Amino acid sequence: MQLLIEGEIRRFIPIKNFRETFELPEAFGVTMFEPKEMSGMGQIDNAGGELNIVRRAVLDAIPTEMPLQEWLAYLPELARLFEYKLHEVNPEVGLKSAEIDVATSGFHDICQSLIYAMIRARANGQPTPEFSRVYDDWLNESVRISPTVHSYIHRGETWAVQIVSTAYGRIGLIVWTDKETHYVHDTSLGCPAEGFMHTLLNEVAARILVATADITPSDTA
């Protein structure tokens, strides 16, 4: 994984690899420094069938053809459907209302960012934007670094540690050892639906791009 941190792209290494490199205990990670109450949180490990209902409903609701200028008006309806279907399957998933609100907001904002990027590209005579770039830009804009600096003593060294969060919650650590800075990926307290959201949004974006590809304003005049 890589994120934009203070103006530079930083590559995050898996927490498992970092622990092995420095012979750290299994407890070393986000939870050690900023624990989180886990009771009552939604679990999606066994909710594949329910989430596929949401996925199928959203994808089926995307028109096969739509002029670019009409997508912004249609997007709120698509986001409401996504939210409705999440609530519908939630008895089997157990997400909190706030978690559904965050998922819905992210769904809407990423789709909107894609549409705006498409509008700008068409206006400037540029190629159709890649969803991966739009998604990465959105995710990078959500990056936050905790102001709290934690201390960790390891083999006589005192390390400084800060927690990194994105729209999906706490996703890693910045660790300053005596010699260098490490960016460590740890999703133990992150949103469990991140993978589902990314996959769904990638499919939604692909359908929007295809549905709009050959439609120009003159086609609907």
C-alpha cells in the first residue's frame, strides 16, 4: 500500500514484515498505541451473500447509456439505493448506523469525483480518467496523522510512533527509529468493508465509463 504523506508518496510495509525485521512482539501495532472498543462493530467475514445482494442491486441500477451531463443528477438516487440495500441486509451484517453513513458518503463522493474528472477530461479534450487515479486521490485526501506521538522502547532505543488514518479508519503507523522512518500497514482496527467498497466502486466506475463512452451532447440534442 502507498499513501501521500506530507506531499510525498510513502510505501507502507505490512506489519508482519516489520515485526519480523525488528523481532517485535505480536502485540506491536495500532492497537497497542491507540486501542479501540471493538464490541458491537459489524462483521463482514461471513456476510458475502448479503453484500453481494447490495452489489448486484447497485450494478443493475446503472443505466447502460447515459449522457455525461446527466450523471450528477442521477448519482444521489444511486447512493440512496446503496444505503437502502445496506440497511436491508444489515440484520445479518451488524453495521452501526454511523458505519453505514460513512460507507454511503464514501460511495457518493468517489462516484462524484469520477464524474467531475470525466467532465474536466471531456472539456479539455483529454483521455477518459482512470478510476484508480480518482480513487487514490480521494483516499489520499482523507489521510490524517494523529497529533499524539507515542514512545516505544526497543533494545535501548526510544522510538516515536504516530497513527495514520484514512476514510477507512486507522490503517497504519509511522515509526521513527534512531536511524530511519518506517511506514507500516496495519489494518487490525481499520474498516473491514474496505475491500468490498473498493471492488464495488471499481465495478461501478467501469459501468459508468462504458455507459458514457459513446454518448456526447449532440447525441441527445
